[in-house]
Amino acid sequence: MVRYKAVIAYDGTRYSGFQTQGESLTVQLVLEDTLKKLNGGKPVYVHASGRTDAGVHAWGQVIHFDLPQERDAEKFRHAFDTQSPEDIAVRSVEQVADTFHSRYLATEKTYHYRLDIGRPRVPFKRHYAAFYPYTGDLDVERMQRAMEDLIGTHDFTPFCATGSSVEDRVRTIFEARVEENKETQELLFIFRGTGFLYKMVRILVGTLMKIGQNKLPEDAFKLAIDQQSKDYIGPTAHPEGLYLMEVRYDGKPKKAYQEESSN
Amino acid sequence: MVRYKAVIAYDGTRYSGFQTQGESLTVQLVLEDTLKKLNGGKPVYVHASGRTDAGVHAWGQVIHFDLPQERDAEKFRHAFDTQSPEDIAVRSVEQVADTFHSRYLATEKTYHYRLDIGRPRVPFKRHYAAFYPYTGDLDVERMQRAMEDLIGTHDFTPFCATGSSVEDRVRTIFEARVEENKETQELLFIFRGTGFLYKMVRILVGTLMKIGQNKLPEDAFKLAIDQQSKDYIGPTAHPEGLYLMEVRYDGKPKKAYQEESSN
């Protein structure tokens, strides 16, 4: 038994998310089908760093899987990439220790969120950025100031969608900022931290839109955290703007066997 | 009868091209359906600056159509845009003289072609840039030098796909250049001229790939034009990289009633 780690990019548009559930078409199902073919018809189980929801994209999703014997990593990557559908790319494959685990040993995740604030819609990016549907300008500087309250270690329970069974909702955010691209008329939100709760990034972005519209106070994040209250929380932003960009495995891992988050 | 000009952007991925042919789903069909709804159920015929082929995109396609009475142009644009599917955007609508004609009066067209030369594929752009499928580097400077032979007024018959009934194949190219974007790992080809023959831009790009691979001489364009020979012509590049960016209507129009080109 030899363990492999792979970095996968996918366009989430036509998938019911990463993780297999019932009969739905999922990224996991497609990856496992492809690996089965490359493994002489024998099933291969794929573990990922975390789930992504329907419509959410990944540039740097990390998976691991076991094969019965050693393979040339680059040849295997090429075959895995070529045999995958066009909306999935296998960016890298490397052999890792048997103890490697894509979920339990992840120490840091980076998400990007693309918000299209141009008028009218650019049809080419309707699946790759969320369209900001409101009139009136967003106060980008106000959003940036609000995001500074996210930095640090906090109990993010108010930002966790209902239906999650995660018990420990304390996460550390290292980076939270927004960049405006005048040329593409987009806002790019960048979040980097030890992990994110169920739908947390999209709830953060939905809240930021309200802050940018002056419909929530500039210290909404601080108030929500301090009071552990959902009163300062905006709606969940659409999935098509969200990208899992990078998962890192350095330093001390987060608590083992913590339930994976999903965004 | 009041004539309107509109600038339309569309994602060509799911369409069998612009122009209605038989039962296929076309951009024209969808635009006419929407305009019919906005015209109290009475049919509206759409004329475009030219056809685009299946999978080809437009940022600046120009159409004209007639309505029985005057409408507020911006309100009409908003309704036309909102009632159109998500892969079509109505960028502008303006009232024009009854003599305006989107095809016959066009004086200049600009096409862009996006070629993805990165490895591995970026799944998010598979419908929006053509993937360069060969190994080995493209000599971008050689392609740029070759493109200089396209500038000017030439008989482009060798670059016209068979099946076209256009008789006058003389066109003037004002601009032909290639830009390399190291960050996105893409080449962007820019072509601006009085008009382009059937599939001409895609044949130019296919030929440029061969020139960049050193499989055709650097003066392939000059040789093809001088000898009126298809011997120096590469394959037709894929449609998904091609964008009709802009159509202009200033200066002296090209010869009236010339058959429209299609790319």
C-alpha cells in the first residue's frame, strides 16, 4: 500500500459538491471512477481536505488515496489528468508517508471569493464570480476595515450555517482582505486561516456586502463574535464566487478527527 | 417604425452560432424571442454585423432591429438584458437612423483569440480560451514578426474556409499582434480590420501556431498571399478562444451588400 497526495483543480458548476451523497454527480465520484480505471478496475477511495458545496470551485483542493503498488508520480499525474473530465485538472501527484491525511493534517486553508460588481453582467464569468445584484456603490474601504476584526483566534459559531455538527468552532484567521480590480470590475476577497466552518466564507462575504452597503455596522464581525449573536450576520453569498485556493500541511496540525468543514 | 442599434455580449458555448439555421439553438433565435415578448408578442427580426460560429463568443456584437414605436432606450436595454438568458448581456441600446444597418455599414471589426499555453489545463477557462495541445515552446517573437505581413490590403482567399460564397476576398488589416501574459499563461491574438472572411481569424491563429512551432516558414502569410496558395496555411483553431470584441461604424462603409463574414 502506497499513499499519494494530489492537488486537484475543478470547476464546481456541474457538480453537487465535492463529497458523494446518494446518486448526485460529485467530484469525489468522478475522481474515484477515474482512479479505479487507473488501478486495474479495483476501487480507490478518495479523501479530501474538506468538502466544497455545489457550484464552489477549487484551484488547490488536496486529496489522498492509496494504491497497491508504487507508481511513477508524474506519469500517474498525467494519466489521472488526461482521463479526468475537462472540468477537473490534476495539478500534481506525489508519494507521501502512510501517515499523511489530507483532512486531519491540514494546517491552513486559503479561500478566494470573486464578486462581479460591473454593469451589465459579463456573460463569460457568470459561473466564476458572483454577480452583485444591488444598486448603489459598495464602500470597499469600510469592508476592509471591518475585515480586520476577523484576524485572530475567535469562536466563529455565529458564522456557521445551521446543520453542522462540528463542536469546536474556534478558528484562527491569519489574513482577511479585499482587493478591488477596476479593470475587471471585481472585488476579490481573500481569507486565510486554520480552517473555516460550514458555509463560513460565504456568510462572511454576505455579511461584508451588508457592511459595504451601510446596512450593518462597521464592527458587525466584532459584535457577532463578542455577543455570539447571529443578529449581525448577512445572508450566505452565492457559491459560484468561491474558490478553495490552497491547503497547507506545515507546522502543528489542527486537532485530529475534527469534523471537516465545508464551504 | 423606429430603428434601434444594440451592443450584445454572449457566451457562445451552448449555441450553434449566431445565425438561426433550422432547429438549432442560436443567439439570434433567443434575441428574437426576447424582443417579441418586449414587443407585445409581435415578431422582431434581428440583423447582426455578421455571424459567429458555434462556440465563438462576442463582447461587442452589434445588432439592429425595428420597433413599431419609440421606446426609452435605457429602460428598453434594461428589460432586454434582464429578460435575456444569463449567457447573453445587452450592453447598450440606442435609437439610430432608419438607414443604419449593422452589417452593410460596418467599417471595422476587432477579434481577440485567447490561447491557453499553461500546464496543466485551468478548468475554469476551458470554454473561454483554446488549450494549446502540443508540447514544446511556441516562439512568440517569430509569430509576432509573421503577423506583420498581414497588415495592409490583401486578397485573403487562401485564408477563407471552403463553403463560402463571398466573391470579394480583399480585406484590409489595420492591426495584427500577439501579447503573452506570463501570469495567466495565455497568448492573446488581436486582429483589427475592415472585415474577415469565413473562419479567417481561426485559420490565421492555426497558421500562427504552426509558425510558432517552426513548422511553417516565418513568411508563411506573405507566401500564401503572394502565391494565393493554401500550402502555407495551418488548421482552423478551435472556436472557444475567439471573441468578436468590437464593430465600428465610422468613415466610409465597406461595399454595400457584401456577404457577411462568419468567424
